Amino acid sequence: MTQKELGLSLSFSQQTIHKWETGTASPDPDTLIKIAKALNVPLDVLLGQSNVSEESAPYQTPEDYLTSVTQSNTFLSLFNIDPNLTQDQLNTLSHQLYQVTKVIVEAYQSK
């Protein structure tokens, strides 16, 4: 996908996309989510935290990513969460975390 195509799909100029790509500007968190969706890559790949290829990317949405994170032992121990939660409880936790994250992103966007 070209910068122009990405810009059109996100309603940003090609120049803005170029600035993000070269590091002279950064997109806000909500825009990062939109970019990840447009490029069909997980956020961690987009942010350079992983080198997972597009074909093997396990996350289709930000909520998928949060589901994976909330089920990791590291996350559970970091936040002192009972590791014996049921799958339904973990899914509820993931969904609530996603909803809170959306509220935080919206609060920053309105500033």
C-alpha cells in the first residue's frame, strides 16, 4: 500500500503519512489502531515490538491483542490477578480493559 493509498483510507494527507513513516511526527493512539487495521498488522508489529509477518499475525483487532495480553502469566502477575480465573472471567477482563482503553484514547483526542 502506498502512502497516498493509506492516507486516503485514513483521511490523512500523503505528507502526514510520510512524516509518520520518517519519524518527524507521530500518530495519536486511536490513529495507530486505525493504521494497524488498514495494514492488517498487529499493533506490536506496527510499533516495532515484534517482527511477526502479516501472514502469521495472530491479532485481527485491538481487542484480540488485549485478549492475548490479559491471558498471559506476566500480565496476571504484574497486576496481581488470580491466575485461576475462568476463561469467561478472562474474556470479561479483556473486554473491560478494551473499553477503558477506548475511553482513555477518546479523552486524549478531545484535548
